[in-house]
Amino acid sequence: SCSAMDHQPKFFENLSGAGKAIGVLTSGGDAQGMNAAVRAVVRMGIYVNAKVYFIYEGYQGMVDGGDNIVEVSWESVSSILQVGGTVIGSARCKPFRTREGRLQAAFNLVQRGITNLCVIGGDGSLTGANLFREEWSGLLEELAQNGKIDAEAVKKYAYLNIVGMVGSIDNDFCGTDMTIGTDSALHRIIEVVDAIMTTAQSHQRTFVLEVMGRHCGYLALVSALACGADWVFIPEYPPEEGWEDSMCVKLSENRARKKRLNIIIVAEGAIDCHNKPITSEKVKDLVVQRLGFDTRVTILGHVQRGGTPSAFDRILASRMGVEAVLALLEATPDTPACVVSLSGNQAVRLPLMECVQMTQEVQKAMDEGRFLEAVRLRGRSFENNLNTYKLLSHKKPDAELPKTNFNVAVLNVGAPAAGMNAAVRAAVRVGMTEGHKIFAVIDGFEGFARGKIKEISWGDVGGWTGQGGSILGTKRTLPAKYLEKIADQMRTNNINALMVIGGFEAYLGLLELSAAREKYDEFCVPMVMVPATVSNNVPGSDFSIGADTALNTITDTCDRIKQSASGTKRRVFIIETMGGYCGYLANMGALAAGADAAYIFEEQFDIRELQANVEHLTEKMKTSIQRGLVLRNENCNENYTTDFIYQLYSEEGKGVFDCRKNVLGHMQQGGAPSPFDRNFGTKISAKAMQWISKKLKETYRKGKVFANTDDSVCLLGMRRRNLVFQPVAELKSETDFVHRIPKEQWWLKLRPLMKILAKYKTSYDVSDSGQLEHVAMLPKEAETGAI
């Protein structure tokens, strides 16, 4: 599990930034989420008593000095969390590439005592920072020789520490699963694709979409996965010779199957196997000339950089910003410049130059035509995306598919969650590729008992990835009272394996079915569960399908509410979120929306804490930030209800602030699934179906499947850095069945972050951070929390 129980927690109280000055800059292209990173660096820096400076306009501002380097306060970064781009500006800078420019920059930093730099940018910006660090002592000596600084200053400011964070919508930096801005860019692309799909359904049309990614195909690949595109062109995986024919055959086959819409996604850097560019216009002309299809090109361009950052990017950037300050405080003259990155679900520190070298290796491999190597170097997450895309996008002719004679049933259980349909689509298509017959069960275990079962085919699930809710229908009913009838249906339809996509009820359902194995042989088959619930309360998995979409809904709503609050001064909003007893949505929503407090069941609170929060907000109203945001999980406390907290705040805040409340309710389940949920659903479900195939082979004896061991009923979950299959029987000890939550929750470790960023004094366990890892050492097996 993800707790720090196995070693003594180490808190950062002994890390003081007193006497230190930190400069923060954003450089290179802008990316959504950069502001969240800047905010986290500033607030964490001030929290540990360091001075923090904005360096405006990137390296240009560092060279120009003057008003471009300004000390900032806590309030300076208020209201920037939800803003796209970067509020401190970014610029490409020629002078910094020269030694004279760097000399001037060093002088400007020394004047203000800044010897710690936090750089948020791409690999070019980070390489520049590393060179600056290596030259630092030489630059200071030269300044002393020129009489610009004295010998005392050379000694006092002898070392420059550098920590980088990667802000780049292309996700083109090796060593991190996700760069800041990538998830938000995917949101923009998917919004456009969803909009295009509705117009294209009206006419039979082919759309060619060009997305950013000059050197990296990540955005094109993941958006192709997320919308079920017919074809994708990326620089790392050029199409084989004769691709023109294959593509046209595929498009006309799809049209013949009554598919009204074809989508082709082209990365701007797409090439063929001779390194010649493949442009969106070229693809369009080809389709028009060969097939005569009505074809349109849409170039997304800078739309992808725009808009507000997604919840994922805000949380990622906030975590990285705090980690970056910790890394600067712990740095010694011997520490190499490091970059803070994400591996699975953990923040890690990696030597900056190792990451840069590996990133350059990818480009080199592509230039030399070693494309398989380029895909491998991009990392496990990229490779998995590509393999999953290949698996799901092209249906092999029936004659080429294996035939296993196994029947697999797929059902949704529990409340609807965005991304369930993407998971069903992946299960159906991977199952068919493996040679099984796939049966869809309508309306969960209740429908199962009533015999609502039908075979489902490849084409039936086309266009499902972008649909919200559950197309198969889902119910919360548990199987216990229908065991006899479900066993009958399993026998009648000769079902050899079960795949259940759902929330806590799905988990309970599998426990009940495996307990019933003693009585019914029909349940002695492989069963696997894929967690899908907005509450994210399933034991054995850090993430559930649907939680990211819910989190984005909450974050969007909070943004709007904060906007209305800044119009009317001195107002505090109390917002109730879903989640049963699980505080995930309230806690992470608070972190993503920049809330002042979040009340959750997992961390008991009393009247003293409520009083302290009211006083905190009263103090806040005296500053320039005259609004407050408080989130409350629906079941956090039976007596301190949303109404009670609203009335308490209203009474205590009289004359200082007024109060409003808002219950978000079922809005949180709804809408189109986020890119994260589409991809997480697709990848985790594909993996679950492959597990089923393996188990079916292992348990097939004398003409029948018989599986009665614990490891044949599993839950597939994301644990820290890996996707792991865990027998549901083993998860029982980790479950609080009364409150339907895991006994230990990884995200509680992020709770102090929210408090620190809201200006509360708290202790933050930093046991997990602080070790520098090496890029090559990152687990090759890591199946990541990135999408």
C-alpha cells in the first residue's frame, strides 16, 4: 500500500529557507498549468521563510534585470491557478545564449542574493539553466575582476542550485510520464473532436485533424485513442510502404459498414519511413482523389495551448512546485541540477542532464530511421498507448482471427461513471481479437438474472469512447439474492469468464460470486473487475474510471463560483461534493480549485477546527483576496451538515463576509468523459481482457473451464507506479466495509499541500521525496498514472 508505515515519516519542519532567495521563471512555449506551478513555488517558498522573486519574460527578463526581477508576496499569486498560459510571461532569448548575456544575468541575480532557480519550461530552457549553473563560479569571478561585485559576494553566492519542471503540451520530455500542460491540451483536442463528430454525423464526411507535436506524437496518439480515430500519423511510428492503399481500403470498409464519419489525426511532425513529411493537406488530397469522399481539414494550432488548465494539470503542477522548493532547500553544491517529474502516481527527482540526453536520443533515433528504438525510448506509457491503439483500431478479417470457443460476459455495476463505455469498447474489441465471443449484459446483475444478455460485435461499440454514462445500463443491485438465476444464465449462455466494470458494488458482487463457488460450479470461472466510480473509493486502486471527469466538473464549477465571488467582495462559498464516505473528490477538488478548506470523513474535525477556519477566513478578508471557498464531502460528518456549516459560517462571519452554499449533486457523474478517463478506461480494460485470456488457457481442462482459486477472481488496479491484478479475497483486509472505503488512502498525503497553499501551518511528510533516481533505473514495467 502507499502509506509510509514501513519507515519513520520525515517532516520538513527542519527544512528552513530562511536567508535563501528563490527565483522562479517560465521559459520557452507556454503551457496550461504553468501558473499553478508558479503559485505553488511562491507559496511553498514563503511558507518555509525564503524570499521568492518573479523573473518576468523568462531568461530575457533575467538578462535585462531591473523591474523584471521582483520580490513577491503570498497575494501576488492569488487567482492565477485557473488561468491558462503564464502570468509572468515567457520569451525566447538570444542574449542568454551568449556568455555576455549570462554574465549580465548572473550580476542581476547576485544583486538580489538569488542563488536558487526554479525553471519551468521545455528541454531547451532546462539545458540553458544547467549550462548557467556550470558556469556560475566562473561568471562570478569575472564579475569580481571587472569590479562589478566584491570578493565577499563571490564567496557568499558561490553556488547556484537549479530545479526544473517540464512545462510542454507535447509531453516530449523523457523521464516524466506527463509534462505540465499535456492533459489540458488533450482536453482542447477532444472538445474539438467531439464537436466535429456531431456535425460529421449529419453528413457523410471525413475529417483530417492536425494537432501539435513537431517532434513528438503523444498528443496525436492519445487523442486518436480517446476518440477512436480511423488512422493516426505520428513521427515516431511512420506508416509502412504502401500506406496510402491500406488507409483507403480501411476508410472505404468503414463507410461500407455504415460508419458515417472517418477521423484521421495527423501530428504536425508526421513523416513517412523515408523521413518525408506527411501533411494534413496531402492526406486530404489522397482521400479525395482515390475515394471521392467529402473531406475537410481542421488545423487546431494554438487552440491547444489555450483555455484553463485541467484538474489533472493543476494538481500535477501544484505537487511539482512544492517538490521543487523542497529539492532546492535540500540541494548541496554537489547535487546535480534536477528535474521534478511524475512516475506513475509519485513525484520523483531525476538528474536534469540524464533526461535531456535521453530526450535527444529519441530525436537521434528518429533521424537515423530507428523508429522502434524511438518508441522504446519514449517510455513505457507511450509504448502502451501505441500498442493499445494498434489493437483496437484495425479489425482483422474474420479468417485471420483465432477461434477459442470461449464466451466472455461484460457488465457494468454500480452508479454510472464517465469512461465506462470506453472500457466496454476496449473489452469487446480486445476480446474479439483474442478469439472469444463477447456477450454484453444489460443492467448489471439484475439484468443478468433476467437473461438480458446478447452477443456484441466489433461495430456495435464504434463511437463509444466519447459517450458519458453507461450505454449497457447499470444497477447497484448485488448478485446475492439472484445467485440461482445468474448461475442458470451462465449455464444457458455457456459463459466462461466475467468482466465487471464498476464501483464498490462491483467489488462486493465479485466477493459474493466467489463465495458462492462452493454451491455453484458455474461461478468457477475467471472473473476480473475494472474499477469505475466517480467516488474513487475502490480498494486496490489509486484511480477509478470516472473520478477524473468528476474532478474536472467540480473544478469548473468552483472556477465559476470564484469568479462570481470576486465580483461581490467578501463572500464565502460552501460546496458539497459526492463520494459517499470517500473524501477524494472534496480533497482533490479543493487542491485543484485553490480552496481554503475541505472537510472529509477520513480526517475527523470538530468545532475547534471549524472555528479556526472561520477565523482564518476573517483574516483573509482583510487582505486583497476577499473571497473564500470551502468544500465538504457529502458524508464527512452526520451532525456538521452542509446546512450546519453554512449557518455557522454565516453567523460567525456577520459583518465580515456573507455566505452561499451549493450542492453539486449528480452533475459530477455526467458529461463527456475526460481524455484521462477515456484512455485509462481503454488501457486498463484491454489489459483485463488479456488477463482473462491467459486465465482461460490456464484453467481449461478436459473440455471445460474450472477456476476456483483466489487468484482467479481479481481486481485490476493502479498502484503507485504499476497496474496490478489483486485477488479480491486479499483486498478484504484493506477494506472498511461499513463506510465503503479503503482503510488507507494514498491521496491523504496530499492533504497538507492544500493546507500549505491556503496558508495554514501544518506538517507535511516528505519521506517519499528527496531521493534522486536515475532515468535508466525507472521501472521499465511501470504502467503509468499518466494516460
